[in-house]
Amino acid sequence: MKLSSDQLSQLDSDGYVIIDCPFPRSLTDACLDTVSRVAVDPVSLSNDAKKNHFSLAPQIPDSSWCTLDHSLSFLQIELHPEIIEIARQLVGTDDIYFLNGGINELAPERGFLWHRNSEWDYIEFMHYFSNASVEHGCLRVIPGSHEGEKEQWLDEVAKRRKTQGYPDSPTMEGPADVEMDYERPLEVSSNQIIVRSSKILHTTWKNQTPTGRLMHHWLFRRGDEPNHRFTWQDYLKPELIDSLSGEQREVLWLDCSFEIDDKYLGERERELGKISWGVM
């Protein structure tokens, strides 16, 4: 599958596009099933330092990673052949590698603040596999805000916070961030995916439900971009690797030699041998 010319045009102009999931519903159901089997009492997660877990425990304290982020059910979506084809189309080459994925579980009464993920322009896939409405704390974006300097957008956010009486020191646990001109709430079902620019300004509404809002996101890189985070053979269990197709193994660069990017070396030193993903 490839995005249509209209979809590419919207992605270019607005910084995002919503598409139907190009994989069977059974894969989404498998993800929901693994969550139901792995989830724990949120009260026991007292050290959610990364603020991306609610009922999914980090594998080690202060880690971004739970046991499911790159488990088989999630990799089968992240590395589905149709997803790989879209990624190659958008990256602009067949020579790509899978950087990483991850699960973000927005806790009740929590919401993200306005921000950009990066000044490096890349495409991110977002799958709200438990659905996302305003009540659940869905994504809010300003179409076109992937263009221009970050400061011009954040300065406007700061002005709005003052005029709208927003707290001086905003937090995820405080009120939902200020409303901006032309912003759109991206309410999506679990049968849809948001494809967006890393540079689009975004926030969320607060999760007003009693359960965590589940979102699964992931990204690829060009083969000539030295931004590797994982040597996947050191983190994926053998039975999981054996379950992957040749194409899936190829984009994981399992048989390639390369350097880990310097910014991930501290994470690697702390987590190598302690973080792993399997079939579940």
C-alpha cells in the first residue's frame, strides 16, 4: 500500500494525515489482548518517571520500556508489509531501518503540553489502539505548524497561557493546555492510524476516563542516517526473531554492523541485558 496523491498532499500541507489501518483487525485485537494479560494495578506503579505508563509496568525502574513495546504482537503491526511499504514511500528510499516503537499510556487526569517532538523532520506512525476521543485525551494539532521555527509557535503558546490564566509552571497533571487558533482534535478509532510530521506542534486533551488511553507509535530512518538506537538481536528473544518474515528481519538490520548513536549510549549501557521483548 502507498498513500494516494491527495493523502500525500495533506501530509505535506497540514503535517498529518489519517488513514485506515492497512492490516487486519486481528492484529489490533492481539495487541489489546496482550495488554489485558500484562496490565497491573496502577497503584503499584509508583515510579512512573517517564510519565508514559499507567497499568503497564516499566521493565526496570525509570525506563521508557514495558514488556510489550516491541513484543511480537506490536512488531507485527510496526513491521507489517503494508506499513513498511508506506514507510519506504515517505522516507524516499527502499533502504530503511526500524528505529524504535513504543506504547504511551496516558493516565487519567493527565494530558501532554504543546510541543514539537524534534527539529529533525521525519514521519511518525501513531495507532490509538484503544480509540481516542476528546474525553480520552486525543491528540490536538495545529495544521501547518510543522513549517517555520519552533520559537514562533511556542511564543504564541506562552502568550495564550498568560491571557487565558494558565498556571505559570504547567504540568501534565494540570489543566489541559491552552486552546490555539485553528487547532484540530484528532479523534480516531482503533481502526485508523495517524501519519504525521515530527515537527507538527501538538498536545492532547486530558484523559477524563478512569483507564489509561493506549497509543502505539513508531518510526523508521533512512539507511544512510546514523541514528540507530538498538542492535535488535540483543533485545529481541530468539523465538520472536524466528517468528518474523525476511522483510521484517531486513528492516531490523539484524545481520548488519553499525554504530549506536551517541545519544543512546547511556540508555544502552543501563538497559542492555535487562530489557528484552518476546512473543508474549
